[in-house]
Amino acid sequence: MKTTFRILLALVVILVAAFFIFRTPDTDRVEMVAKYSNDASQFVDDGAGGKIHYRDEGNKDGPAILLIHGSSSLLQTWEPVVALLGDKYRLISLDLYGHGLTGPQAEGDYSADANITAAVKVLDTVGVEQAYWVGNSMGGWLSWRAGLAVPERVSGLVLIDASGAQIDKKIKPYLGARLARSSIGQLLLPEITPKFLVRSSLEENFAQPERLTDELVMRYWELLRFPGNRQATLARGKTPREPEKWNEIGNLNMPVLLLWGEQDKVIPVSHAKAFEAAISGSKLIIYNDAGHLPMEETPDQVARDIGAWIEGTEAINGQQAELEEAG
């Protein structure tokens, strides 16, 4: 009996010691805001006890583009595209709830409706009535959901490796997402989030992992540990995704561009084909040298195609307006 007790006590001591050795505490809020905000960064009160971090950049006289990042990402994922399109377009980006410098939603609401409301709040704050919603992964899901929920605020949709398609081929979550859904992950991830785990998850998202810089990995790792974000990640994973909304996607009444990485292991090209089949008039472009994050891996291609598509869409809208005036 004494031997068993000693063994159990030793195990408890080892586990406690391991916890303190491998624990990765939250980053400092003030330090992170200073490090990862820039001159364009602003914070708007969301009316529910939180503040949404957003940026309003580029040509204020150009067509407005609202950039929506994916799960466990942040608005900086769009920086390469912003730099390439800023001369011609107004580019508005935000950190969704539980991400980046926005931090957790005060009431723990990570639903599509809550995030769409936050995005619309940002548009209202900067005085933009309607924008092209450009979303990646979960951000793509939020964008097409916004096309259904608030179509009057959406000029068009650009869905980049978007989630939400309901097809037989299942999605294989990346390592971090798989751990977050497990019982042990739910217990440990709010306190233990090693940098190698973040790097491994990002490598699964990249077609060519050598493009992944230490600076980028550090940014993801530090902002994942922004106070409250890890707990929000777990809460978000338990939030219903309302798969039945897929049945309404054919009701979208705005132009839709689909951009996809051919080597996407997270949301395969088969999902892109499902979107293309379900949305009448949509246009699909596939990048053979990109994975789940084309805007970070091959931003030149993404910026070129978004710019050309919006230019064509604006020209068509202008012609229709002229015909209506003449009619």
C-alpha cells in the first residue's frame, strides 16, 4: 500500500513539475498591442464590453474591401495583399473575436451572427455602407453567411479556401485544431501551447513550408496567447456551425469569386468545386503552388485576381446603372 502511494505521489509530482516547466503563460496585453498594432490600427467599442481591433488602409476613394481572416489567424494575414492593392482600393481588416488584439467576446458568443455583427460595426465606424467581403477559411464561411444575413452590406464575395460546404469528403483538421477538440487538449491548451505546435499547424497549412518564417510563427504564437484567446479558441470549437445554412447558399444574389490552393490539405479543392456548383455565376481560380493560405503564400496572384475581378464587376455595375438611367 505504501509503495503504491509513493508511486502515485511521484507521478503527481512529475506531472506538476512538467506543468510548470512546459507552461506557456499568456502574453502581456500592453506589450502585444505595442508590438502588433501599427499607425492604421484602431479599436472600436463593440457595445458588449469589448473592443474590436481593426485597420482602415489604402485608397479611401476606391472600392471598399473588407478582409476576414480564418480560425486561429489574425488580420496581419492580409498585410501582403493590402500592400499590393492599397493604391487602388480601400482595405479594411479586423481581428475577429478571440483572435489577435481583439481578444475574447465578453459574453462568450463566437457564433456567425456575433462575428458578422462585429464586422458590420467596423464598417459603420469607418463610414462604409457596402464592401467586397474577402474571407479565408472560417472567414470565408463568415463572408458567405454575411451574404445571406446582410446582403445590403455586401458588394460581392471573394471566398478563399472557405469552409462550410457540406459534402461527403470530410475535412481533416490541422494538428492544433485536432488537439483543441480532444479532451486532453481542452484541459491543457489554455495553459500549455508550445511554439512547435503552432509551427507544425502552420506547416500543414502551407504548400511549401519553407516559406514559413520565424517571424510569422512568433506572431501567431504570441497572439494566440493574447489574454483570453486560447480559452476563446476552445469555446469557438464548441459553437454550432449551423451546417443547414449550406442549403441556402444558392440564394446569394451578389457576384462571387472563389480562390483555392490546389495543395490545400485542410479544405481540399473538392470543396471549391462544391461552392462553384452551388453558386450560380461564380468564378473559380485554383493556384497549383498554394495550400490553405494563398494570400500569405502567393499574395501576388491573389491580389492580381481580386483586383481584376473587382474591376470587372465594377465595370458591369456601371454599365447596368447607365442602362437603368437611360431606360
